[in-house]
Amino acid sequence: MADIWTGEGIWEGWRLTTDHPASSYGQPVLVDPDGIAYGPGDIRKRIYQADVARQLGVTAAAITGRINRGTLPPVDGVDEHGRGFWYLGTINDVLQRGGAE
């Protein structure tokens, strides 16, 4: 267990480490100056079905239909409430194309 990176300047007190209880199986976590650990799921913005529907100007049901037809990529994960979500890198092409399937 070790610090992989220690912040300097505006990042003073931050560290990337495996030496924290939130780290498991050797996966590093980002730890803030107060000792709070953040993993990738805490940092990457989750884009939900309602977000995609709103941006494309369609209904949530239309998004469900696209998922079922395979014209939208599978979700990247499911949150603690059972809602599927994408990360921007997965859904960005769809958002850039707009409403076209």
C-alpha cells in the first residue's frame, strides 16, 4: 500500500493512494485533505435516460424504445436506485448527432 501521487500547489493535501480503507484489491482512490476518498464512480458524471431525452427533445419512452432496439448503447452502470446511466464517452456520439437514430 502506497501513495501513487501526492498533490502540490493547489492540490496540496490531495493524494492518489492504495493506503486507505476505501481502496480495495489494490485499486487506488483519490483522497482529499479531509481524508475523504473518491473512486471513479464519484468523479465521472452520470448521464441518465431523462438527461438524454431532454437533450434530444424526445420522451423517456422514446429513449427506452431506442435502448430496446439497440440504437442506443447499453448503459455503463446502474446506480443505487436501480437507474441505468451512461458516461459521456459512451453516449456522446448520440448526443452530438441529435435526435437522428
